[in-house]
Amino acid sequence: MADEEIPENVDLRFVAAQLKRVLDNQKDAAQRFDATDRRFDGVAQRFDGVDRRLDGVDRRLSEMEVAMAATRTDLAIVKDTVEKVYETQQNHGARLNVIDGRLAIIEKHTGLVKA
């Protein structure tokens, strides 16, 4: 309206036409605003869905962390047990060597083995 020249003798028809144009523009803007608002509601709902899914992922990650900590503890126990078994086997091997050596001496002295 600022770009248009206002006639000197403004009558009611001109004012009514300008008012109608302003009201039409306002109605169009309100419709566009409502459409945009509906789109944003849809986006907000999608983000809510994503948030719920991320919460589920966070819960599962926490459960996995607990399970991994338990597995680490179990692995440490297994490692200690395997080390003890290895040491025991080493000790038994040494004992068997001693026994085998003594047996060889006995066999030699009793004549079971020809020297």
C-alpha cells in the first residue's frame, strides 16, 4: 500500500478494497502458518520416535556394558585357573622326570636294564 498512490478523495470503496486485500493476505498468512505448524508437529512426533529409539539403544548399551564387565571378570578367573593348571602340569612334569630318573637307577642296579 505504501508503493501505491493514495487518491486525494479516498472513498469508502477504496478503503473497503484495501481492507479486503489486507484481510485476504492475513488469512493466507494464517493458513501458511497453520500448515507450517502442522509440519512442525509431524517433525516433533518423528523426533519423539527417534528419542524413544535412542533411549532403547542407550538401555541396550548399558546392558551390554554390564555383560562385558561380567565377561571380563569371568575371563580373569579363567586366566588364573589356566595359569594354575599350567603350573601344576609343570610341577607334575618335573616330578615325573625325577621318578623316571629314580626308576632308571633302580632298573640299572637290579639288572633289569643292561647298562
